[in-house]
Amino acid sequence: MPYMTNGKRDYKKQYEKYDGKDEVKKDRAKRNGARRQLEREGKVSKGDGKDVDHKKPLSKGGSNSRSNLRVKSSSANKSFARTKSGKMK
């Protein structure tokens, strides 16, 4: 959840508390590298509304190997699986 101050997002505090950590920076670099890899292959391009998805997430021990990457629409990649009642699985 973003850090809020007076109803406005405090990006500096968010960076200091979370985004600036070495582990977070390394994961972000891995995600950027995965996108560049698929851009070179012509699978995605800047502004196309597509995301590069890791089949096994980096947070769960996944890698940036080509076999672990796939292209998904932005909305499909950022949504969560839900039960019939609408709760997250």
C-alpha cells in the first residue's frame, strides 16, 4: 500500500521505506530485463498495453529464463483469481 500524507502519495517516503531496498531494486532490474528480452524478440513494444508475465513469479523463486516468460494483456496480468463470491483466492 502506498505511503500517504494528507491524502497525497508520498513517493519519497515510499522509496526510502520500500522501493530503495537492494532486494526490490534487483527484482525491478530483473523485470526490466525480461521486458527488454521480449522487446528484442518483437513480442512486445513500448506503449502496446501488454505486460511480460513470469509464469512462476520472481517472488516465488522464478527466473528470467525464456521458458518462464509470457506476454499477457495488462489487465489480465494485474488481476487476481477470485472465487464465485468475488473474494481473492
